[in-house]
Amino acid sequence: MAPTIIDGTVITVKSIYDLIVDGVSPYTKAKWRAIAIALEVPEDEIENIDSDINIKKIELREVGTRVLQCWFDNSDEDEATIEKLIEVLEGVKMKKSANKLRAKYENPTGASSGIAKVTTAESVKPKEDDYDKRLNKFMKDNLPELQTKTLINSTVLAILNSKDVISDDDQGMLNAIPTKSERNLKFYKEILPNKVGYFQILLKAMDETRQSGVLAILKKFQE
């Protein structure tokens, strides 16, 4: 099926995932399982995802996108709609995510778009949200200071891992880097740019470890 476009934006599984999880906590593997059940994803698909969680230790991002993809692949043309996803998110107590979807894809008349079919659109790159652009640019511009001032210690890693910002593999990789500067560079330049919905959790980690210098830098993004 051709990509769905609303107001010039391509609607894809990835763009929907990025929108609903960004700045929203907590999205856990158990929560995604509840969403999959509510979306009526086939039981064998859910079991396959559960198996990969337990055996392959797949990351939270893959869990979420696979749930959405399975929903899309197994739905009729008029079933994989924004309205349906909003209804399910509200049903599993993720109202903030539901409101974000409603605000972004609601028609000027106030009616939610009934034609908003979620698609994969591998050949079409969706537009990056202004928030993501601003955050990525901010982190890149402040990389030298962040690299110098951040202390990625066990407490920081534990917080980020518990909220599924980083995986066990990411944590092991960072722990294996001997120098602070190289560890911070790996974290900010290679690991973090591939994550979504991490900013508030990163703020929490810096606050709980009393890294005031890093907090001062990060909070400039909110000004």
C-alpha cells in the first residue's frame, strides 16, 4: 500500500512510535504487550515477540515497533487508524501519548482523521519532527561540554537501563570503555542519537547523581 500522507507528513510505524514514546514514561515491555493485546495482534505474533524479548534480549524500541508493525500487517484497510490507536492508548492508561497523537493528526474541524492508515513506507523517509531536530542539534552543539562534564557512572547507567533508554548491551559496552572522555563520546555521539524519548530520563539521571553542571547545560534546551 502507498504511504499515507497528512499535511505533507508521511505516516509510518517509526514516526508513530517516535511520537507516542517521546517524553512519555514509563513504556515497558509489559505495557507494549498490553497494547498488542488491545490492538488484537495475533497471539502467535505476541508469543514471537515475547520469545525474542527473553532469548534475544531485544531492545524496547524493537518491541514497540514490532507491535505496531504486526498490528498494521494483520489489520484490514479501515482498521489500522489513528483513532483506533488513540482509543487503545487511553485504555492502557497512556493518555499523554493518546493526546499527542490527537493533537498532531486531528483535522481543523476537530474530527480525527479517519483515513490515517499507519504504513511502513520503507522507500519514503518521514519528516523529522521539529522537537527531534532541535534536540539533536542541541546535543550536537553542546557535545564538547557534555563530554567533559558528564560522569557516566553505575547509577546513571542503572537509571537509563531501568527506563529502557539503553540496553544491557549498551551498558556493557560503556562499562568496558576505560576513559571518561571516550565513554562520554560513545554515549553522546553513537548511542543516544539512536534512542527516542530519552531527554526527561537523562535529566532525572543527572539530577539523582547531582551533576549540576550537566543539568545546567541540558536545561537550556527547555528555555
